Amino acid sequence: MNRFFRGALLLIVAAFVGECLEFLINMVLARELGEEGLGLYMSILPTIIFVVVIASIELPISISKFVAEKDEIYHRSMLVHALRFATLCAIVFIMIALLVFPLIPVFDNYHPWVHWLLVVLIPTIAYSSVARGYFMGAQNMRKIAIANFLRRAVQLVFLVGVFMLFSFELNIAIFISLCTLVATEMVVLAYLMITFIVQMRVLKQQPRATLDGKKVRKSLLEVSLPSTGLRIFHAASFAIKPFLIKEALMRAGVLETAAMVQYGKLAGVAFTIGFFPAFIAHSLLIVLIPTVSEAYSKREIEKLTKLLRQVMLITAAYGIPVMVVFYLFAEPLTSLFFEDSPAAGYLKILVPYFLFHYFVIPMQAYLIGLGLVKDAFLHSLWATTLSFILMFFLGSMPSMQMDGIILGMNMGAVLLTLMHYFTICEKIGLNIFLQRK
């Protein structure tokens, strides 16, 4: 078994365990927070993801690409400059956050200390991103797998422990749930930094060359800026989605409270179930970025072609059977969260959305490895724009409501997948059947 499949298999196994824990986490949240509380929690989650994207500046991707393409003698020098760069960015982002967070109305419905949690999250994510990027580029997937497992396991332990020992009002319960999220990231940071420091000492004892800090920052930013732009766009669209859905439903005649409850069941139940198998796609993404970057830098087109075929077959092999299961067993799956929930109907209609999402994730890694981040961004822009227009138009129709919103999401996922696929095939000289032209 080659290095790619060993790393992918290790991440898939760890991610499967992590997703099982995530499933339990959302079940705990659903039962402790209730329908309205889960809706509020899921509504603030996109904002947290947005902060994480900004704080990381996509350093895991740029550093992993650098490490995969360059000789080992340059790694330590690059990492030192990357740590300094992460420190500078964290300081700047904290200052901006202290000025901007009090002005954001989304925090008005939450505990007044919530925005301080996000301030603490900024340096935590910035430093863990450097360590994560190095281990990805060096294809030391064991460290990444352990970190991903810790993120879910520690949060579940914190949540269960706190809610078993104490009882809170809804506002405090949501705040405590968010506290466990941030505390988990700090535990992950501690693990990654300990292993990272050990590895830095190993690199110090080996032959090494010094790099110019300005050139390192330029090299990292050439990948980080467009990748961050892509992630910001995804995070921003994800943050807008709850409000767009709520507004569309209200125009269709749904009360505001009912609209929030429906979104909570869509995001907290249907999405939790549907995205569960995506751990395989995310595992492939982590391994694909350095693998594709290294192969493309050496112009190993045959290797890229074979790898693409394997990834598409793997995705189809697990994605299609999973969608059949979701469609046939939607009711018993969603009843694990709420009895007689409309989320069962949501899950059935979302089957195309989830299936194409499984294909999009590894193809996005391919685009990054091939240096086509700009193309990935433009594809996302067009697909999301079309999706939002259809979601709002169809969701505002009293006869469709949430069904119309989901249909709009499906159309966006199909368009994005096709644009990614055709661009990759064109770049490496394949036809749509993955045969050489």
C-alpha cells in the first residue's frame, strides 16, 4: 500500500470515529438545548467558522503545499518564518475583532461574553494552523488523525460532563456549549504544539538552509490569499444562509420562530446525518493537497490521472450506497434527534446535494494542488449565486417553502461539481470519461 492510501486510510478511520462522536455531540445539543436553542446554536456556528477561516489564513494549505514541493533542508527555516507570520496576523486580527465584534448585530441574541470566546479562538487557530500545515505537507497523517479525534472526543466529554452536573437557562446553556467548542480547540492546540516543537528539534539537528523571510511570506501568501478568499466566500455564504432561509420562509407565510425551528432541524439534524459520510471526502482532501502538489511540480501527469480515477471511484463506491440508505431510512435516522420530525423529508430531498458534495471536496483539493485556486473560487461564486437565487425564489413560494430552498441547494451543488470536474480534466488533458485526449 503506497503512502497516499496509507495516509488516507488512517485519516478515514480516525475521521469515522470523530464523526460518530460528532453525531453524539449534536444529539446531546438537541436534547439539552431544545428545538429553539439548537436553532440559535446552529445560527451562530457559521459566524464561528468565519472567524476560524480568517484566523487560519489557510496556512495549513499553503504550508503543506510548500513542504510537499520543497526539500527538507528548507523546512525548519520556513516554519520559523511561518510562526512569526502567524503571530503578526493573530495580533492584527485580535485588534480588528475587538473593534468590530461589538458592532455585529448577530451577537445581540446571545450571552454578552460570546464575542470574547471568538477573540480567544483567533490565536488558538493561528498557531495550530502552522503545526497542522507542516504535518499535512510531511504526510505525517497520524498527528492529523489524533488531532481530529481529540477535537470531537474532548468536546463530547466536556458537554456530557457539564450538562450532567449542572442545569442552565437557555441563554447560558448555549454559551456553555460554545465554551466547550473553544476549550476543545485549545486542547488540540496543546497537542499539536507539543508534537510540533519535538519535530522542530529534530529538524534543527539535520542539515538545513536559511530562507529569506520575505520570500517565504510571499510564497505562502500566493497560496493562502486565494485559498482564504475561497474559504471566506464559503464561510460568508454559510453565515448568510440561515438569514436567507429564514427570510424566504417568512415571505412564504411562516412565523419567525417557526422558521428558526425549521432551520435548526435542517442544519442540526438533516445536515448532521447527510454530512456524516463526508469524513471520507475530507480525509482524501487532506492527503490529496500535498500529493497532487508534489506530482504536479514534477509534471507526473500519469500519476495525476491515475489518482483522479481512483478518487472518483472511491467517492462513488461509498457515496451512492449511502444515499440509498439515507433515502430509505430517513425516518428512523432523524428520529434519533426529534420524534416525527420534518427533517426526514428534508433528508430525502437533500440526497443529490450530499452526493455531489462528496465529489466536490476532493476535486477542490485537486484544484488547489494544480494551482487553480482562482478557478475554484469563481466556480463557487457562480454556483452559490445561482443557488441563493433559487433558494430565495422557490423558498418564498407558499406551496414549496423549505422544499424549494432545498431544491435550490441541490442545483448549486450539481453546477459546482460539474465546473470543478471539467476544469480538472482540461488541465491534465483528459476527456470527461477520464481518458487521455
